[in-house]
Amino acid sequence: MGFLNEARREFIAAPDSSKGQIVYKWPDQNIRKFARAIVEPDAVAVFMNQGQIMGVLDPGQHTLDASEIPFLGMFVDWASNSNAFRAEIYFVGAREYPHCRFGGRLDEVQDPQTGLIVTLRAFGEYALRVLDPVKLIVNLVGTVDVTNNEAITGWVAQQLLKVTRTAVTTQLMSGAWPILGLSVHSPDIEAAATPAANEQLADYGLAIARFGNLDVNLDDDDNARLKKLAGDTAYSRLAGGFLQAAQAEALQGAGEGMAQGGAAVTPMFLGAGLGMAGQMMQQPQQTAPAPPPGTGFAGGGAGFVQQQPAAEAPAAPEPAAAPEAAAAPAAAAAPAAEATVECPECHSPVRVGAKFCGECGTPMAKHCTNCNAELSATAKFCGECGTPVNPAPA
């Protein structure tokens, strides 16, 4: 009777200090017969012997007696005259464990819009739930220390990074998502990563209940590079092209140098800047070129496009002429003068559009010696590359 009373006073339960653990292992493998096992409402007790699961106790208070719990009879300690059992007891929480952090490098991918190689990272939180305590103990106990929460959540975080990498890179390389602005697609990333992760975790009795604060972004250096490229491309669209943007930056640099007293402006740089200005002033009005393509960032559509000038409204009809004016012969109206340009060789007037001078036969059209672009007879610089038409002799 003394042994029976002593055993009944023994309680086996997870201590209050371990309530937050996913798995708590009872430290003693020698279990007295008739001891009381207390299992919390959100947990189960898994009995294991020599690597084999012997049984599971549901929430509640249980007297450890083979007559009440038949599977206990499989590991009776005969050396104690059948007054004890020899087993490992794991208390496994069956509730949700929120605020588990994960994050790190995903992969290096090529931005399909710009061709740049960038590094993606993912950061966030997830809520973990144990669906099958037996699978958790049997399949994961040999991989990680199941009694250490950080070991379990760290292993799960690796699986999350793996499936998140697949979900994100698949969309990026197909061109469906832009590199910049991936946060817009956080719900899509969660929707793709959650079932993929749970498929990986199913064999271990675990599942991701939900994500929290998921953010997929770029390495800081790559983020700065793409933002600069986006800004340069937007500026070039406003300027009408990359060449025009470069010319504008050169003129701006010359202006800033002259504002500082001219110390930063060399004669060669100043001459090039003024030459560009003269060239831009002499260029005939042309249809605005198509803007460069966007850089694949959020909100970076076709960009600013110059509007064509509106057609002039037709002039209001003049009042009816007097009968005397109507009777005047039509030949009295003076003919319009034909537009002409001056021949660069003999200075004779030549009709606009003529290919040769009618007086001396000099060709009226020129070609750039650098890029072979067609030039007007009076052009001093090439309108495409800025090369002087008649360079000074060396």
C-alpha cells in the first residue's frame, strides 16, 4: 500500500516553464506504475520505446496502469517486479505557434527588363501548427533536436525559403512580375508558398497556418542600381532620347561651371557644349522619336510622350466682296514667291528641294562623314552625332 500511495502522488506533466515549447521530453524514462500523467488541453503525450511509438494519450488526467491503458503493458520493467514502466514520454503541443521569424537570401536572378543580375531576399513571420504529433516525433527527431523550438522553427524556415524562391523566380523569369515593387505581390507569394510549404512539411506532421509581414525585396546595392537606371530612363524619355539627354547634361554641366566662374569649364568642353547648342537650334522640326522602353519597375509605363501640336483652326471666312471687286480679273493677284536657299558655292538662289545648283552644279545635299546621316546644305554640324560638317584641317 505504501508503494501504491507513493506512486499515486507522482505526477508526470510538462512544467509551467515549458508551456511554450512545441515538444517537451519528460526527463525520466523510469515511470512508476499508477503515477498520474497530466496532459494539457492543447497537447498530447506520445510514449516511445526503443525508437517505436507505443501509444498516445489525449488531453486529460490518466493513471498509468496497464489495466486502464493497454499499450503500457508492452514496456513493463520486469526488474521492478512489474511496478514500473520504461519509456520515453514526449508532450507535444497541438496549438498554433505564431510569430516564428524567417528570412534570408533567396537567389540571384536576371531582371528580364534590364538584364541586370540582382539578389533577392525574403523576410517575414509565420504561424506553425502541429497536425500529427506522431509524425513529428518519428520523422523529425533524427533530423533536429525536437525539444528545441529554435531548431524546429529554423528547419521550417529553410523549407519556406526554398518554396518562396521557386514561387518568386518563376513569376519573375516569365516576366509576369517586375523586380521593383515586389511587395505589391505579397498576397500572391503567400498564396503560392503556403500550399507548397505544407506539401513539404506534411511528412513531418507540421503545417504553416499563415504568413505575416512577408516582404520580398532586393539587396540594398541592387535596389540602388535599379532605381538609378529607372530615373535615367525616365529622364531620357522626357528629353526625347538618350542622345538628347546626354546633350542636356553636357549643357547643364557647362552652365554650372560658368556659374562658378568658369574654373571648371575647359575650352574644349565649352566649345563642344556650344556646338551642341548650335546644332540643336539648327535642326529642323522633326517628329518626336519613340521613347526608350521602360525599366520594369512598378508604375513605369510608357512614360511621358510629347504631344503633337494641335492643328491650326481654319480662318474665319471673309465677308463677301463688293460686285466691283468680284469683277476684277483673277490675274491681278500676285503669285506667291517660290522658296529658295543659297548655293554654298556660287551663292545663287536654288529652289528648296533641288538636288543640284542650277548655276554651278554643286550638290545641295550633304552626308555626315561619321554616321552618313543626310545633312542640309547649310548645316555646320551633324544633327545625329554632332560631328562638324567641315572640320578644321589638322
